[in-house]
Amino acid sequence: MKPAPSLNTPPPPTHVAIIMDGNGRWAKAKGLPRIEGHRRGADSVRSVIKCAIKYGVRYLTLYSFSSENWKRPAGEVEDLMGLLRRFLRSEIAGFLNNGIRLRVIGDRHALSPDIVKLIEESESRTADNDRLDLIVALSYGGRSEIVNAIRNICDKVAGGSLRADQIDEAEVERNLETSGIPDPDLLIRTSGEQRISNFLLWQLAYSEFVFLETLWPDFTENDFLAAIGEYQRRDRRFGATG
């Protein structure tokens, strides 16, 4: 992939979404337990947050744990939840100092009460920050999000506050967990896999996709810049002619 051109012309993406893949393979290649890959992946999360701020990205969405990831071995899930607890506790001061607003999307009912409390406290304390919106998809599934939006809309129709002929794309978007957040301009997936894995199915309709061979624990600022450079070379027509 070519190096990134100037980050001013054309401008960088407003919203970058990342499927952070390859922690387990990174650990296996080094003969380490999978949790070590996840720990190293957490360092990459810190790094990419700094990159987003440095290069003017306004929204950063990270796919950290899918609804399907609950099927993993119980020990690995427990280790991941432990990492999540430590991350939330250790990073809140940095979020406050650097103007980062934390927002978490996904099914919180599946999470432990103490994790839910940490999330709610972090969201509340950072709610007024406006330098970077960090959206973490946790226990998240794109299909479930759309189903829940449909249920909410059906409740409105049944309650008489909305007519069926008033349902449009804007109404669907208002009922998604990402309501008020612009759709991603750029999706990055690491580790060489080329699929979106039930991530932001509605929101990615016109996003540019960049797939990198880099495993997530090895993701660096250069990888971030390369992906942005590839995005800037794309001609985004949104279905129209150039």
C-alpha cells in the first residue's frame, strides 16, 4: 500500500471504524497464550486513539467484542472482560485530559453489573468532551441492532406516535444505537480477513473498505496513515457519476 498523501487535500475521514482482528494469531505465532495477544492489542487501541486525534479524525469506532464472541471458551472471555475492566479504569483520566468522549454500543445485559457501572460512569464523565468521540462496540451485533430498531419503530406505530407511511431511512437511523453519529467514511480491518463480521451493517452502506495484512497487535501509526492515504485516493460517488 502506498504512503499517505497530504492529510489536508483531500481531508482525512471524519469517521473511521476498525475491526481489530488478529490478536489470537499474533499470540500463536509467538508461542504465547491468547490473552497476551489481547493485552498487546489493548496497546494498539491506545496507539490508534492517539493517531485519530493527531490526524483530525472526529469519530473512531472500534469493534472490540461481538455478540458472537460469547461463544469463545469461558476462560478467554473472562480474561477479555478483565482487560476491559482495567482499560476502563486506567484510561478515564486520559480521556478527560484529551477531550475524548466514550460511547459504548451493544447489548449491556450480557455484561457483568460492575462493567456496566464502569461504562456508565465513563460515559457520564466524558459526555461533554468534543475532540474525539470514541465509540466502542461491545457485545455488539449489527443484525441485533437493526432488529431492535425495528421493534422500537413498531412500538411507536402501535402507540400512535408514528404512522407506517412516515417510516423512512432517517427514522431507522434515529432508532439505531449510533443515532446522531455520522456513518463511517472508512472501515479498516486488520489480519488479512475481508469481511465485516456483523459490524455496523446499516452504517457501512457507503463506507470505503481497506483490508490490511497487519495483525492488530502490530498495528502502527504507519498502518493508520496508509489506510487513510488509500481512502483519500478513492473517488466517493455515493451511487452518482463522477
